[in-house]
Amino acid sequence: MTATMKPIQMVDLVGQYEKIQEEVDRAILDVVRSSAFINGPEVKDFEQELAAYLGVKHAIGCANGTDALQIAMMALDLQPGDEVITPSFTFVATVEVVALLGLKPIFAEVLPGTFNMDPDDVRRKITPRTKAIVPVHLFGQTADMGAMMAIAREHGLKVIEDNCQAVGSDYTLPDGSVRKAGTIGDIGTTSFFPSKNLGCYGDGGAIFTNDDELAKRLRQVCNHGSEVRYYHDVVGVNSRLDSIQAAVLRIKLRHLDAYIQARQAAAAAYDEAFAQVPQLRIPERDPKSTHVFHQYTLRVLDGRRDALREHLQQAGIPAMIYYPVPLHLQKAYEGYGIRRGDLPVTEELMEQVLSLPMSTELDHEQLAHITGTVKAFFQ
């Protein structure tokens, strides 16, 4: 590590901001001057621009990614006791909203290479009470949506895509058509948490659909169940994307493809460095999906993950474990009839996964320091 090298961050939001500072500052000031803080023109323009980028008919802003998932389930009129199949190897929000609505989460296994939900296990978990599947596009790669949609059609199920980590990923369907992650199922959801590939400067989220009637209902649920002010047709929530966040997101959306390319270049450097290290497994790429690398997550074998993390921290390199305890082993969800040992792949991954720094601002010197430090640990 040289004296001139920038400190390494998991996500360098300061460095990213400095490159777009003039655009962002002007956009925020314009919103303040207009005082159109809620549902202002910036929100409507961002929704239209995001829909155009994704190639979907409707993009609906909301307050955060967790709300997006809850609103999706409310709009589909899922009822208490209905079963929703989702992975255990994910952030808690995916299952949190299922439980909050009185639905029953059914935890499915993931694939050891891509970390995404295993379609074969999804099929095994279907019962007469199953009403929806929630595939999570984990770490930046689209789940096997061709298989998920086939299962859903066969059993008459709804599909809600948790796309909080893979905005911009492309997926090739069995018919050869290419769709963006989040636009394939009945509803797609995302988060604009600041560390996301497309992140704002606070909380924010969005919901996507190609169904006009469903879009109308989603907008109602977001707005207290109301389409006309003071007239409430369904039970709703208060979940809105504010105009300042929309203004920031409009700017960052214009840079999103360049951000993705920078992340993919960093991932390629990691791949090349680690491909011949026998104790490491680099992230597997599904040939049907592009990977936008919200995280670059290694599997560290032989029980050496925690020691490697400590080695990196001593060298000034942050590394994170996503996720150290899968949801089926969390105290809050222990009442859903699944025990340790029921998801062996998920439980093995929780002992192996380690995510390295990944951001648009990683430079060659930083990457060389990270890769050199990791390789030195195993020599």
C-alpha cells in the first residue's frame, strides 16, 4: 500500500459524488427553489426515464425498497396464510414484509455458484397454499427467470422480483428475447439505498410492471389507497419518493451504464487474479444473465474465510459478509417450521462468502493492493 493510494472503501460514494457534483448540486437547488418537494415534476420525469431505461410500461416511485415489496404484495391481494416462496440467503426485507402481512414465508435453497434461488427447490416447495414466488437477484445477477416463470405459469402463481441489487442486469429468456431484471415477473421492485448501483442520497425505491390495471392499484396503495384525494378505494400506505431524491436519481441514471461497466471491469480484474487460487471460488456467471456486481462475492474454502477477512482489515481493506446468518436461522423467523440442516447449501455459504470492495471508483492501484493482499494470504 503506497502513501499516495486513496483509502479503500466498500463503496466510494464521496468519489462518485465528486465527479457529478455540479450536476447534483444544481438539481437539488432547483427542487428547493421550486418547493415541489412531494410528487413534483422531478418524480414524474424520473419515473418516465426509469421506465424507458428498463423497457417497462410503468415505474412507480416509493419511499424505499422494503415498501416496494410490501406494496407489491398488497396490490396482488395476497391474504394471511398464503405461502410465498423466497430464498433464505438474502437481506431480511424480502421476508420481513411477508411476515408483516401475515403471509407464510417458505424458504427455498439457492444455487452454490450464482447464490440465486434454485428453481428445482422452488418446485419442490409448492403446495396448494402457495400464491407467489419472490426470486431475489442477489449481488447483481438475475435469477433463473425463465425457469421461475415456467413454474409460475404451471401452478398459477404470481412472481415478484426483488431487484434491489441488480438494476441494469440483462436476462435472455428461453424465446431469445432480452429483458431487464425486474421487468419479467408480474411486479419488480428495487431500492435506491445510497450504496446501490443506482442509489440516491437517502431512502428511495420503485416498483415496475407492464400491467396497466396493476399499475393503477400499485399507485393507489402507495398513496393511502387513494386515486382521487380524500377518496380511499383500498387499504394503502404512505410511501412516496421525494423530489430531491428523484432529482439525484435522474442524474445518476444517465451514468448507470458507465457505472456498471466500471464494476464489471473491477470484477474482471478480481477474476483474473483469483482464478488459479485453489482455496477461492470466484462468482459464477449464469450465461443467460449479465452481472452488474452490486457485490463481488467470493467463496473461501477450508474454513479460512474469517482469517482472510482479518488479514484484509489489517491491510486497510474492508470486506463484508453478506449474510452471516440466513433468515431461516434468525430468531424472528424460527417459527416457520424449518430447522438447521434443511438448507445445506445456504448454510454452507454462510460460512464461506466474503465480499470485496466494489464501486465505480476503484482504480488500478487499489485493485492491485486488494488482489495482492488476498493472494499473499494463501502463499
